[in-house]
Amino acid sequence: MRFGISHCNVGEFAEPDRAHDLARLAEQAGFESLWTVEHVVIPQVYEPRYPETPDGRFWFPHDLPLADPLIWMAFVAAATTRLRLGTGIMIVPQRNPLITAKEIATLDRLSGGRIEIGVGAGWLREEFEALGVSFDRRGSAMDEAIAVMRELWRPGPRTYRGKVFSFDPVHSEPSPHRASVPIHIGGASTVAARRAGRTGDGFFPGGYDREAVASLVACARKEFEASGRVGRLEITARWTKDPSQLGDHEILRFMQDLGVDRVVLPAQTIAENGLERTIAELGSNVLPTFASPSPQERKA
């Protein structure tokens, strides 16, 4: 497995010095990647349907700093040389895919091909309404947005005809560093798992419950095979958000047996135990035991 850190653009790490501290320490310790999250706005009042807490509400305050994921990634890319940088996840239906494709391709080109994009349909209706974007059409908008971005990352003039997005031949340069940018489908539902199996380069199941994650991964892999796709679906899963469980490696062995490719740990969990000390301990005691090379390292 490879190891990453998630929620890197949240709270104290939305500040420049702390963002650089986190990235520098993670790169030195041997972490493979840093992952960001996205909410443009968080409504003061919303229907409690957050999928990862029992009461359906965010686990953090409404006014917690949450930096724009792509800008944060660009800032950190300029200060690092090896770390891969990803969104886990970006709420694609809220975005214009032509602009987003340009931003991602530019960032991937400038970072030397170090970008991973996790995308999700979103769950917060009130946020969609504040942005003037249809919540009910978010699934179809997301499917088309993925297709549009991949189309624009191909060379030459590109055309797209869909129910949500359409355009005549256009050019969008620069192109990504490699042929494209990996797109991971994120979510804690079977709908997300099936979408990942059909269209994703990877799957990023939400939540920390082992049985739920195993079920979602099995669903995604089944859909991948049923769709007749070749190769394999990369799996990124979460480790724990409880600092007291950092010494419990049973869940890592479970993830390893499940065939998970990458495990991520929230930055806030690391920080609660002392950022520098905890990252160093993980780099010395955990990563060497469970880590495996990335696809880029294997190709090299």
C-alpha cells in the first residue's frame, strides 16, 4: 500500500506556514500523497444528511477554514518535488468542467504530472442552491463533466454533445503532463461504487467502517468487471480519525488483505498527536512495514 494524508486544506493547514510544514514533513517521511476536500460554502442551516456522522451533521464548525483545493495544491506543489496531490473529493457538479479541466491540466503540467482528482456528486442541497446549481441533476452533470474533462485532455480540437454540456470543436491547452489525469470516484453509496466501476480510474469509498468499505469495494470491482473494462480499479481508503488508533495496525492489515492500494489518514488526526513527531513515527514504523511502490515508481 501507499500512504497519504487527507483533509490537508482544512483548519490550521489552510494557513501558508502550516501547509508547507505538513507537506515538507510528509515528503521527508516518505508519504506518497496529500489530499484536499471541497466545500465552496457551508450553509449555516442545512438538512442533516451528512453521510459520515450519526446525526447527519458536519464533524467540524461551520466557520472552520477550508481552502480552495486546487489553489492549495498549486501552493504546495511549488514547495515539493515528489508528493502527489489530490482532491478527495472535488464536488464536480458545482463546477464548469471546461474551466476545471483547464485548471487541472495546468496544475498537472506545472507539477510534473503529480495530480490525482477525486470527484463526487455532493450531498449538501443548500450549498447547491446557494451556488445556483441544480441538486437534482447532479448525478448526470457529474457523469458528463468527467467525460468533458477527459475529452478536453486529449490532443487536437475536441467536440462534445451531451444533455448538460455541449460545444463545437475547441482547443484546450496545455494538456496534462501525461496522457490524462487519474479520476477517482468518491462516495459512501453503492451508486458511487457502481459509477467508479463503470467510469473511474479509481474508487475512494467514504467512511471508516470496515464492513461498509469492503462492501463498497466489492460492488465497484463487480461493476468494473461487468463493464468489460481492462486493467484494474485503484482503491483509496481511509485509515482512522481516532488518534488513539494510530498504534493499531490491524486495520492496515485488513486494508492490505482487501487489496487497497492507498490508505489516507486525516491531517487533523496526525496533528492531535503532534504533527512533526507523529509523521516521523509513521514514517519510521508504519510506512516501511506496509508500503509498496506507486505505479509511477514501478514504471521507472
